[in-house]
Amino acid sequence: MDNAQIHHAKVFKGRRDELVAVGVHLFFLPSRSPELNRIERLWRSVKYGDMPVRAYTTANALHAAIDQAMTRRAAELAPTTTHLLKTA
């Protein structure tokens, strides 16, 4: 996580144990280090590579385009997070 204010909110902190219970492990990144946040690079690839259309006529069309792009990119994300669990 990128240390955004919402990530430190009481309501979010109260849910951390629930997330761990279902296998979600959270890691905070150093401040001002977007290069360490894989999602930033992924979103850039999706935005400029997988979604060349800049305007969608409906919210459903936008949702479908995002879903298709993220499905294509899912394989890239999976192996990048497993090493974090081994070091925790």
C-alpha cells in the first residue's frame, strides 16, 4: 500500500485481521516511491497498451474494457506477490 490516508483510517485498520484471515497480506511502501508499487506500472500498461480507446459511450463499455485488460494482466501480478509472503 502507498500510505494514503485511507490506509491508516480506523475503519480500514479494523478490517486488517479479517483480510489476513482470508489470505490477504498488506505491505506498506516507503513514502514517495511509486516505482516500487507494481500497480502503478500495471495501470500505465493497461491505460496505454490494453485500452487504446480514450472514451467509452457507456459505463458498461468502460467496465468491460477494464475487466478484459485486467484479466489479460492478471498473470503478471500473481507471481509478483508470492515472494512478499515468503519474506514476511
